[in-house]
Amino acid sequence: MYNYKLVIQYDGTRYDGWQRMGKDESINTIEYKIAEILRKMTGEEIQIFCGCRTEKGVHARGQVINFKLDEQKKPYEVKNYLNRYLPRDIAVISAEVVPERFHSQLNAKGKVYVYQLDTGDVADVFERRYRYNTFEKPDFKAMRKAAGYFAGEHDFKAFTTAKKSKSTVRTINSIDIVENGDKVKIIISANDFLHNMARYMIGMLLDVGNGLKKPEAVRDIMDGKDVQMSLPAESYALFLEKIIYQEA
């Protein structure tokens, strides 16, 4: 069999996430759209693996997927065919044949999410679908202090909606808040993310920035104290930036 690795990007606005199974099963997903085109191209029923399952409404700039085909295709043929027939809000950036043992999820060493803010008093008309508008500048000093409590290895069971998980312990490598005028990015790098974890973390940081919570609330929640959780941040401003793999 031939193992193909693709880097893709997508606008998640109108989709129910990467994959939706169980009681909320849906075919309006990124995975389904790609699988359908591959089936038409190859005549095969193909199982697709992804580096990180994004939730409903979340976007991706550097999602990584892999799948195996019985019949060999040239990578550029796979890329061009998909880009020709996929909806315009999904695109294949690159395609290559990789060793059969490569698995986009199991081989991932880290993942990076970016949350986009607009701190102007008027929302940018052309970017409002992809940036969360705060209408005034949050207290970034307090947010950075709160972010420091997230750093390192912690149990993130309070920051996820995952009901079945072998472990809720994850490692946050870094959280950076990058300001560029009114446009701000919150960049979170971790070894892995639980379901909705990034959104809950960012929701907490935004509440700290708006003065609704103290930075120490993050530490207290990590310590298991009875602190009211923040609501998850809106999904439309969240991007899966990239999947990190160990270089050969």
C-alpha cells in the first residue's frame, strides 16, 4: 500500500468540525468531503487520519492528514484532483508519499493553535468572521501572568468537554500573546490538546483580560479549588496553525 501525507487548510465556518461521530454524527465534516473526493478518484473506501481533530467552526492553516491507497498515484495528481473538486473553503497545500508507518496523529509531537483578536472599538468589517472583537484593549499583562500558570504539565480535566479520555494530563510548551496594533494573536503550543481545551483556556484568559477573573484563578482551578469556569472562547477566531513532527 502507498501512504500519502497531505497538508491542508480549511475555513471551518460551515462545517461540523473535522469529524462528527456517535449521537452527533454528521457528514457535514471536513473529513467526509475529502473522503468522498478520494473515493471518486480511486474507487476505494479510504480511512483518513488527521493530526488534530478540530471542532465545529474551527479553522486550520496547517492540518496534516494521511491515508493509504492500494494503487499508486503521483502526489501532484492527488493534490490537483482534490483541489479541483473540493469546495473552495478546503485546499490541499502539499502532498507526498511517506513511509507506511507514518501516522499523522500518532507521530505528532506537538500542536499549535492561534486565537485571533481585534481590540479596536469598531470591528474590522473584512476580518470580523475570523477575529474575536474585544472593543477595547484587554489587560495583556494580567493575561500573560495567567498564561504562566498554564505552562508545563498539568491535569486539564477542568478545561475540556471530553467525557472519555485515558488521561487528561497535557503539557503546555508556551503561550504567547503577540500584539500588532489592534490585531492580536494568542499562540498556544502543547504536546496535545483535549476536546475544546484550547477554547476553554482562551476563554479564561479573556476573562482575566477583561477583569472578570484574577490571573490566580487559573492556578486555583489547576489545584482543584472550587472556581467558576469561564465559557469557552468563540470557535470562529481559532485556527489550528500547525502540527509538529520530529525531524528525521
